[in-house]
Amino acid sequence: MSCKMTIEQICGAVESPFFDRKSARIDAKALAVHLIAFANADGGVIAVGVEDDGTITGIDSYAENINELLRAPFDFCKPSVRVETERLSCTNRNGKPDHILLIEVLQSSDLHANQADEVFFRVGDKSKKLNFEERLQLMYAKGTRYFEDTPVPDAGLDDLDLGFVREFTSRIGYRKSPEEYLRENKEFLSERSGKEEVSAAAMLLFGKNPKHFFPRARIRFVRYEGTEARVGARMNVIKDVMFEGRILQVTEKALEFVGSQIKERTYLGADTRFVTEPEYPEFAWKELIINAVAHRDYSIKGTDIQIKMFDDRITVESPGTLPGIVRLNNMRHVHFSRNPKIAQFLHEYEYVQEFGEGVDRLYEVMEAAGLPQPEYKVEAFMLYATIRNTKLGGNCGGTTPVTTTDSTTDTSTVATILAFCAQPKSREEIMTMCGLKNKNHFIKAHLKPLLESGQLRMTIPDKPNSRNQKYVAVKTED
């Protein structure tokens, strides 16, 4: 048994998603509820012979019932729940030698129910009975059933874009007709009771108008000014864009737009040459977005994938918890596809590269760039994935950023500005590059003298306050 708990820990621990205490008097059917809940979640430990308040009543006086409890994982759970047991010696509340029974419930990739076909899931310190929708979502998450294979109500072959299907089949070298591909492969089209049915995967991948059936199967991009989201009169949203269509269209449009929003930083390298690099590695932000498209829970129809960009981070919010047996502590090395058909489709377009290696490579890429590790968290039915660009506020990979103080007017600042403006740059870009914060001082001490001396020129003459105005260095003859 892998669980190592002392008597003191068993009596003093707070009941949680991973630990519970039960009296030895508990009925075997009642114990099965908690066994099922732990198995359907992340596993856990039940200490039998300890009351809810931590008082040790022991198991030795309840030998017959303990035998019933030991059969509960097999007699009252469908399918059987895997457990490991251990008896710990202790002293009960009466001061007599006794024992506690520890039952470690192992996490399961199966969906477990009791004899009444009721499904339970561990939430906090309670074993929650799931309703029909929650049970379906758990089935999808565990892969005992794939939502992408379920039929779309009122959808037919006419709702699919056969021209796009033909493009795809040509790409993968399939020589038969688009209709044959849909009927003969992956159950995109199936027949039930004499009626042809279109699967969710077929609609999301090949539909003429997927949003008619899946209105929230889209990506929303929101850009905030600053490092926090504000609402009301202080709202700081500066971009809010929606991407809709088939999965390939949504993916392509989102990646292209987000790429246009990634800033570049220029700094003085170790060899005194200027180096330009993006604030995030390309693979990193693309991996977050593609992962969300490939693995989101499309059965959750009340929300969409959201990409939220702040000055210091990008967070991608994806509907659905971690699928199968993937958990926060093993996700670098354990792979499970919630939507295998969608993932395979994206693989054909080279968006999904090597199955199961993306998250691990994401960590490696961020580390190589000198950036913090990716951050993942699960809240309710949403997965949040975040990457940060904090290195860019400090040292750039062992090289020296070009920075000055606002009170400096030395020649190195002039040289920096002129080198940086070899291509047209905005006033804000120049100030950021030089580490200058005081706009008025920058204009008076740096920008105006360079314009008057002819070393800089405005791209739109005589419009220094234009929002589109940029400045470019004037090349001189040697």
C-alpha cells in the first residue's frame, strides 16, 4: 500500500478530496458510495475505525461488518473498484489495543456506479451523486464515451461541406468520394433506425455552418491593458475578437491574429549587436491554443475557448477538466485525447506534431528561453493554461538590455535610438526600448533634438501627435 499515514495524521487530518474517515459501523453499501466517488475522481484513502471528529473507535469489535466492508469494492461497485488495504495498530478511545483499517482507493480510467446504477464523484470532502449531464461529462472525460461520436440532432449530409471534405481526402491520399470517406471512416456518418446521422466530429470538422449546431465552438481573443482585468468604468479591454467556423478555420485565424499581437523586444547582445526576439517562444503560445482546440470538452456548450493576453502573460481558458487519467502532476508525461478524431485531423495539418509530447516540449521551450514554467490549474469545468514573459522585464538570456534612466542624455542613448530606428518605430516603442518612462522628458531631451538635427525623421511629416506616427533614422553617407 502506497499510503503512509501515522495514527496522528489519520485523526488530525482534514477530510478532503483525497481523505475521509468512517466508523466501523458503516454499512457496506454506504461505504461503496465513497469508494466509487474516489475511484471516479483522483483516488484517495478511507480510514475505517475513526469517527468524523477523529475519535478512534477501532475495528476489532466489528469483525463481521469489517468482512462485509472488505467485499464492498467487489459486491457493490460496478465495475469493481481497485483498492489496497492495511491494518494499523492503535489504542482506541477506551485505552484498549485496537486497529484501524486503511483503504486506499486507486484512481480509475473506468466509470464506476453502485448497484442502483448511481454514479458518485469526490468533490471537496463529500461524495456527490452526479446528475445525467454530469455523468455524461465524466464519461467523456474518462474516454468511456466520446462526445465527438455522438449524433448531432437535426443534422444531415447537406449540412456538411463536401468540397472541403474532398480537399481533406486529397491531402491524406484517400481516393474514393467524399461521401464514401464520411461513411466508411471514423463513423462520421452512420445510420440508425433507417436515418442517417452526422457525428459531432463531422460537423465541427466539415460543417458548412458549425456554429448553427455548436454556437460556442469558437475562440475569443481578449487583450487587456496592464496585468489585470478590470470592469465597469475602469474596463481595460483594448481588443476583443471572435473567431468562428470549422475547426481548421478557427485554428488558422486565431493563430494568425495572436501572432500579430506578440511583441518583439530588441536588446544589445553579448557581441554588441542588436538582437530581436519575441516576448514568447512561438511554439509555446501556439501549443496552448492548439491544445485547447484539440482537447476542449465540446459537450460543454455554454462557453468558448478564451485567449486572454495581458502585458505579462497569456492565459488560454479551455472548457473541460483534464481528460482521462491526466492530472496536473503527470500531464507532462501522460497523454489522453478527449477528441481523438479532432486531434488526428489537426495532426494531418501539422498542428498537432507528436502525440503526447506537446506539454513536455512546452516546458522545455520555456526553460530554454529563460522564462517561467507554464502554469496550469483546473477550476470547476475549466482548464487554465498560462505562460509568462517576465524575463523581458529583466535580463534577456544573459545579454544586456539597452536601458537608460530618464535623466540621461548621453551619447549611448542617442546611438541606441538611432540603431533601434533603422526601421520605423513608434514613440512608445522607442521609450520602452530605452527604458524611459517620462514622456515629456523623452520628447524634450531625446526626440526633439534628434529631429532638429536631422538624425531622425517623422514618417508622417508635420504630424507629431498622430497615433500612426513613427520615427526612422536618417542614413548618412560615410
